[in-house]
Amino acid sequence: MKWIEGVPAPGKVCGSCTMCCKLFDVDWLDKPKPAGKWCHHCQPGRGCAIWQSLPKGCADYFCVWRIDPDLPEAWRPDKARFILTHAHQDAPLAVLVDPSAPDAHRKEPYKSMLAKTARSILEGRGSTIVVFNGTKRSLLFPDMEVPVPDGLALHEVEIQHFKGPNGPYWRPKFPAAA
Ligand code: SF4
Ligand code: SF4
């Protein structure tokens, strides 16, 4: 996993959140870990046991909640139960779901805001938000979430734009063999 660096907004601190130590796969630690499992250095809700010698990859990472000054407290990942992140090589914006709360992003106030954001990305870039739950992936559209078949690279998915009676909408087109 490549963690893209971002600048934290003034006043935003992780506090008792340690969600990125669980929801990302991390390959630079003494013991690499898959997404959805706690790092063995993490003291959940308290912090990192090796904070005095924090690996650079960890020190450089900030989720969207830390970077965006306008995102309210409810979006702090330990409260939302998912991480909204730019730090994903396969997606402009990703939702990393906590496997123990897999529907959290489908509830309000998150659902409406994510749908609005997905629409804006689709209109501007033709790609959309990707939801990751461990190795499972889905594409988030303003009106629905569509699972991506296992093993399919995200760049193989074509996103098609349609005009309907209620306005524009988007759907994925998977390769014939998927
Ligand atoms: S997920 Fe965000 S708020 Fe939580 S510990 Fe990581 S950077 Fe901090
Ligand atoms: S080393 Fe510390 S900051 Fe990095 S993932 Fe593990 S617990 Fe989190």
C-alpha cells in the first residue's frame, strides 16, 4: 500500500482514533499486516506502542478527516467506523470499511455526503469512490453500490454514463470474462 502524504488541518488531532492501524494493509513494518487486522504495535484507542520510533510510512499518513478542515467530528474514523482516504493507488477517493461495521458508510450522515461526493467525482473525472472491505471492493455511485468481481483490476472496469428521466446516472461495465 502506498500512503499518499497530506497536510493535516489545524486543530485536527487523531486523539483516541487508531483506525488506520487496522484498516490499511501495511507492508513496511517488521511484521507486515493485511487490511482489517490490527498492527501488532497498536494499542487500540490509545495509540502506537512504538511512537518514539514511528516508521516514516506511518508518520506521513493522514486520513481525509485530518486533512479536510470542513469535515466534522462525526467523520473521525473511529466514530464513523470507516476511513475516507486519498491514500490509495487504485482510487481517487476510497472508503476503507471496518469489517466489524461493514454498513457504517451506508447510514446517515455519511450516505448522502458520499453519494454527493461520488457524483461530483464522476462528473469531473469519470471515476468514482471505491469501497474496500478487506479484499472485497465495490464501486460507489450516487444511487447504488456495485461489487467488483474478485481478481479484476479496477482499471479494467469501464464506467458508463447514461441519461435517464431523472437525470444522469452511471454504471460499471465489467470485461466479458469477469
Ligand atoms: S484514521 Fe485518521 S484520525 Fe484515525 S489515527 Fe489514522 S490519521 Fe488519525
Ligand atoms: S507502527 Fe504504530 S502507527 Fe504504524 S500501523 Fe503500527 S500501530 Fe499504527
